[in-house]
Amino acid sequence: MILLVLQFGAIASVALYLLRWRGAVRRRNAQTWDSLIARLRPDWSARELSDHFLWKEGLDASPEDAWQRMEGPKGLWVMYQNARVMLEMADYASRNSEAVDRVLLETLRSDAMQIRVCVLMALAQYGFSKASEGVRVNAYRAAQMYTGMAARMTQLLQENAAVIVPDFVAAM
Amino acid sequence: MTLDSAILLVGMGLLAALLAIFVSRRIYRTLPVFFSFLIWCLCSGLVMVQALRLPPHLYLRFFLVNMIGDDLFLLAILFELGRRILRHNRKTQARLFLAFLLFVLAAVLVSSLANWMIPPHTTPLEKFYMVLSQAFAIVRVAAILALVWWSSLRSLRWPNRELQIATGLGFYAVVALAAVIAHTHLSNGAKDHWIDQIQVLSYLGALSYWVLYFAKNEPKIENSVHKQEIFC
């Protein structure tokens, strides 16, 4: 009887997975630049960390300063979510244009993955040891990669969808 | 009229409606394999109505042929969907080896879900039917999962029409897998006919879903218009 319950549980999981996948595909089909940009979180901006944010990679702050300016876990979480949205923007661009630079796309994918891993590690460490040295270093690394990703995203938009750039800059 | 014949008649009514929609909207041009599948289902349904009068062992032979035809068509439809998705995304490389690897992985996972047993006191033909239905249940779900993973890994966008067809097929495949597992656990084995009826009802559910979807005018994909405005 337990085996039967387990088997039906596994089938229910497969059904649930397919349902969630379908929902994701429908959302993706309905995507537009406006809907993507509206999902960027404007409540914290990495401009606090760099004067050249969106145009050049790098930070104008030490790890300690960066941690203060990113308001701790709040800034980290915004970076996590915005990295995901920027990745969706890159995918959207690649689906809709042949001219998108494939190397740039792959770099953006890699950026998004590294930022999210780094943020999750920093948040997990923060949960155990608050703002320790390790947390600040991980947050600094995530912020540095985030500025790089944002600069590459601006470059991609300038090359393929220039009319969107002002909205993107305003949202970030 | 028995429940089985009522289910068959309702199924044929839905199939006829779906075929009429496909012909009137010329959808058969873009989905020829799926259209052929609908014709196959209608023809095999007509034969099965006549076969209901036959003794059970003879009826089972007809049912086996019907089941094999259905499942071969299902695989061909999934292949057609994959081709349509590639065209929609303007991609030329299918990466069939990746799709095959994903299918093998999915088949291993799905087959490990079940403790595949053949209930005792079954005739050789019933045993053959059960083995075949178990194998097809695994292949159906694995093929759908492989298509889903393949399109996700390549970040492919699904056209709405193809997504609706995959939804119906996925629903039917999952219910059929559950039905097969239920069969293997119940002492009456193949004689638990109500399980088969639930499986057929899920097929009717998929057909009704397609009729409702295709009867409506399909919404245009906003992206295609939007992208022309942006990417130029």
C-alpha cells in the first residue's frame, strides 16, 4: 500500500511539474519588453556602488562600504531578482533577433548563474553569522559581477533594441 | 447502451467536431500528423464499436492493434511538435542526440517510478496487453518529458497551438501511467475495467479541451508584432 501511495505521489509530482512548466511557457509567450522591464526592482539601485553603473564593470567602494550601501540582504536580494530578469531579457532578445551576439548571450547567462549562486551563499552565511567578513566578501563579489552583467545588458540592448535603453536605465 | 459504447460515441462526436474545425480552418496544413491521428482515431473508433459485440479475447486483439497505432501516432505527433517549435524559433539545428539522451533519462526515471508486475491468473494475451500498455505508458510520459526538457534547455518558445496539443497529450499520458500502475496493484488485474474507463475519459477530456481551444479564434502572439517594432 505504501508503494502504491509513493508511486501515485511521484506521478502527481510529474503532473505538477508539467503544469508549472506550462504556466511558465504561457508567461514566456506573453512576454514583452515592457513586461520584462516592469519586473526589474527599482527599490535599490547599484548606482549606490558605482558612478559608472550600467556602462562599466567595477565598484567604487570597499567591501565594507559596499555592504553598507547595498543595505545588507536587501540589496543582495534585489541583485538576485534583477539578474534573473536580465537573463530573461537576454533570452527574449535571442528568441526575437538573429543579430544578437551569441558570445555576449552566453556571458550574460554565466553572469546570472554566478550572481545568483554568490547571493545565495552570502545570504546563507548571513543567516548564520550576520555581517561577517565572509558575507561582505561574497556580497562584494556578487555586486561586482552584477555591475558587469548590467553593463553587458546595456550593450546588448544598445546593439539590438536601442529604443528600450532609456526605460532600462530608468528601471535600474 | 453500455457505458463503453456511450464513451466511444461521445469520443467519435468530439473527433468529428475537431476534424471539422481542422478542415474549416485549414489547420491540417501545419499539423498533418496530428490531423492524420484524428482520422485514425475516428476510423479505429468505428471499428471498435463493431468489435464491442465480439467475445472478450477477440475484442482484446482489436484493442491491441488500436493501442499500437495510437502510440506510434503519439510519438510521431511529438516529433511534429518538436519540428514546429524549431520552425517557430527559426532554429535549424534539431540536436536530435540531445533529445534522445533526454528521452533515455526520462524513460529510466519514469520506469523506476513503478514496481512493474503482471497480476497472476491472466491469459497470455492479457499478459502481452499489460506488458505493452506498461511499456507504452512509460514511453508516452518519457517522450513528453524529453520534449519539455529539450525545449527548456534550448530556451525555445512554444507556439500556442502546439502548446495546447502538448497539454492534452501530457494530461492523457499521465492519467494513462497512473491507470497502468493501478492495474498492476489490484488483484483483479486487467478485469478492473473501471480503470480503463477512467483512462478513456481522460482521452475524452483531452479531446474536449482541443475542441474548445480550436473552436475559438486563436489569439495572435503579441511578441511577433512587438519584435518587429523593436528589432529593426
